[in-house]
Amino acid sequence: MLIIEDSRPLQRTLRRLFEADSLEVRIASDGQQGLESFRSETPQVVVLDLKLPGVSGKELCRSFKAEMPWVPVVVLSANADVDDKVILLELGADDYVTKPFSPKELLARVRRAMRRNVRRAPPVAAVEPASPHDLLIFGDIEIDFTSMEARRAGERVSMTAQEFKLLRFLSRSTGRVISREELLNEVWGYQNYPSTRTVDNHILRLRQKLEPDPTRPRYFVTVHSAGYKFNPGSGTGKNRV
């Protein structure tokens, strides 16, 4: 695992905590060092302080999730502000722990983030040219979850790592009404989070990018007072080719 934290005493505390749980620990003391360490050797999980010298924690989170979205990122911050948490959710952080924290709680959250992201990691075979690709096709939309590419009527559509994660979860629950709270917990990894606004924002973006008419959604349907339902239609299928 990679810990990016500039406080020496906290570095020592975190190293003891995670090494006692049989995790191999690497430490970076500033943002640039953390970015270089992340790129040189992919970690199992990142524990990331927000306030860092050099590259900020928010910029690091954005970079990590853009480059390797399957690597879980657990943020540490002295700021308990709701808006700050929402921003980190938008950037793809897997969990957010406010300082001061319980070591046992932090360890449990890190372990949970690692378990949740195991199924998101690409298989080793995915780097081979002949490897299968996990596709979702509906209407004139084609989503390749393996290469994280989206096309609409053959044209490339730009999507964030978090939008891919949300769409993948929805595609595994076709036709089922899913509450905002479940989406927030399952896709972002937050439980009992005080705001579900981030879910609504991401659904809105998926509609804008993938719906024929975003004002009259066909695929991403709101079920009032209940949540959302993904309705890809009868001609839709997830295929492996």
C-alpha cells in the first residue's frame, strides 16, 4: 500500500497500524513523491492526505483515478466540510476519513475499499491483444469497460472513471429500482453519507452523454421517491467478444 502523508508522527503511526495487519507499506511525504511512487509501482490501496506540499491531495486523487481507477483511494482530511467530501466523491475517492480518526475504523475502511475494488481490477490477460473485452451495448451506445471507452453512433464519448463505475453497476442491475443511498454506498463506497446530490449529478451527466433526448430519459429513468432504474431496452446485451 502507499501512504501519502507529510506528518512524520502520523507516518509512523500509520506504518505501524498497517504493517501489524500484514500490509506492505510505502511512504511518500509530498504530492510529487506520491505521484512518482504510484506510477513506479501500482499499490494495492492509497491512503491519501489532502493537504500536501507540492501537488495537492485532490489533484493526486484525480490523477490516480484517471490512470488506474481500480486502485482504491482512502482520503484523510482534517476538514469535515460536506462540500469537500462531495468534491472528493466526484473525483472518485473510495472513502473519506476525518482526522482525528480511530485506527481500527481506518483499518476497517481501508480493508473494505480493497475488497470492493478487487473485482474492478483488470485481469492480467487484459493487456494481451487477444483478450476479451467487457462490452455493454444499447441503442447506438457501445461501452467497453475493459478499455474504458465509450462510443455513440460510432463517435467517441468522453466519460470519467466514476461515470464508468456507475454505469457498470447499473448494467448489473438492469430493470431494478436502485435507491440513491445504495448507489452512493456501492459505487462510491460511502455509507450513511449526508448528501446524495453527487448521485443525481452523475446520472444527469450520463443522460447528457448517452440519452437520445436527455430531457426525456429512456435509459436512465427516475422512479420518484425511490431512486433510479436502468432500462437499456430489449435489444441490449452485455457481451464478451
